[in-house]
Amino acid sequence: MTNTKWTGFVGTYTKGESEGVYSFVLDTDKEKIMNVQLVANLENPTYLAICKDNKNLYAVAKEGEQGGVVGFRIDENTHKLVELNKGFTAGSSPCYVATNSDGSLLTAAYYHRGTVELYTLNEDGSLNELKSTVAHEGKGPNPERQEKPHTHYADFTPDEKYVVAVDLGIDQLITYEIVQNELVKKQTLSLHPGCGPRHLTFHPNGRYAYLMTEISSEVIVLEYHHEDGSFKEIQYISTIPEDFQENNQGSAIHITSDGKFVYVSNRGHNSIAIFQVDGDTGMLSLVDFVSSEGDWPRDFILDPSENYLVGSNQESNNLVLYKRDKNSGKLTLLQKDVKVGHPVCVKFMK
């Protein structure tokens, strides 16, 4: 029997009407997003991660003068969130969080601190111990955005030997080897000065990776060498039309599980750009631009069937549902009036 209802979660900025983490149901029979409800009262849970076994969810959060990660158990019947514990340290909150496949390690990227943290996790999914913190150094050519390091992403490589950090402030991709739960710097790739790299996604074959830049609005196609954790640039391709001259900031990037299409979101141009992947070279060619049907599309996600895509517009307070053609990669609008206050991150249970 095919699953026709998928549970999703939305991380938000808690300003205006938003109070924390929300859940929703995507009903693929009705092709509608339904049942939006608050499931965790938290300050600025802007990014979420769900463990592969669907038992736990982690949210970045702020509490007074501290920032960090909150661990939750997902109730298997109601999909409500039950708080387990918090890992907070002095300073700002992270902007990205991820776990490895067996749920034993968690990494967090801190934009304002320019650091990466590595936690161990307990069997029940609660945060155990902060094992390693690394701080980046340097700056980039953009004085407003690159005055110091700004780590925007830190996640595990497909083989989970390494953690890769993307630093917008210093235009670098840094690979850390995990040695006895310590992060040890292994490789550094310097990208085009001023590009402001933001988020990374790996091709399912593990040979390529795709890096979204925030400042220059490009996708950088990379060869990934798992033997030593190094990367090599093979293509830079714009995510906005050549004639678009207004402010744009690249945001999210995701790839389909068949490795055939890459999707990215553009804040300012307010669009989702669709790219086709060359199966032989890994390089990209533009397929289409689709309106985000709102303002400042911060994130989006493919549903587990990959027949649908859900986008989040931070400044117009709405989620958007598209149907996806698996052959062409193109998107067709189904719904755009799903109200969520200042949505940022969208994740599905699988």
C-alpha cells in the first residue's frame, strides 16, 4: 500500500505570529497541505534535522544569552514532539544542524560565531556531550557580509568519515576528519572570492557535490574525492536570469534521489530554479524558473515520494505546494495559501 499522507515539520523565526516548530500533513490523495499545528514552543528554531529512523528531531534554538540545539522524541502515534534535553552554550544560536545515519553524532554550524560543534548522542536520542568545537579564521572581500567567518552549513559526507563545513564569510569549504569524536581539519577549498557559499548537497553517487552561494547566486559543481575528503571545482552556474539586477540571495539547494535534478531557491528573485544534471559529467544545465508564490523563499523540500515539493516563504508567511514531473523536473503549482509565521526550514518524516 502506498503511503498517501506524509508528516512534515517547519522551523521558524519566532516573530509576528510564530511560536516555534510546526507540523503539517501532506495528503497526496487530495494534493493538499493540511493540519498545520504548533508542536514545540521555542525561540527561533530556524533549522531542523530528523533522524533517519524518524524517532528524533533536533532544532536549533536560542534561550536568553545562550544558543544551541534541542533534542526531541517524535511520538510514533501522534507525531507530537516530546522534549528530551538541550545543549546550549554562551552566544548566538546555530543556523544548521545534522545527524549521522545511526543517530550517534550531531553537528551544528554557527553563523555568527563562525564555529562548528560536534555532539555525541545517547541511545534515546538525547544530547550527550559536546565533544569538539572548531573556530574558523579570516574574512572575505565583501565588508558587509564577510567581515569575519560565518559558518552556514556543517554536515556529514556520504561515507560519514568527514564533516564538511561551508563558510560564507571566508569563501571556504572545509573538510574535517572525525577522529575519536574530535573534528580534525583535513582539507580546505578556497572558492571564488566574494561568492559567499551557503549550503551543500551531495549527488547520490557520492562523486559530485553541489554548493549554493548566497552572495553571488550560483551553484558550484564539485568533484568529491572520498579517499581524502577533498573537493575540486568543475562548474559555476548562475541561479538567476542574466537580466535580473535587483538584490538576490541564494538560499536552499536539494537534489533528487535519482541524481537527475537539482533545485535551488532565490530570495529576491523569489523563485525556485530547476537544473538538470548531466549523468556523465555531473554538470548542470538550466531547465526552468518557477515563482516561489511569496516573498523570500528561505527553504523547500521534496516529499518522500518526490512527486511533490514544498516551499517556505519567510516574509510572506506561507508554505507552497507544487507537483513535480519526474521526467522533466518541472513544477506545477497546487497550493500557496498555507499560513505559517516566518517559515524557514521544512523537513519530512520518511
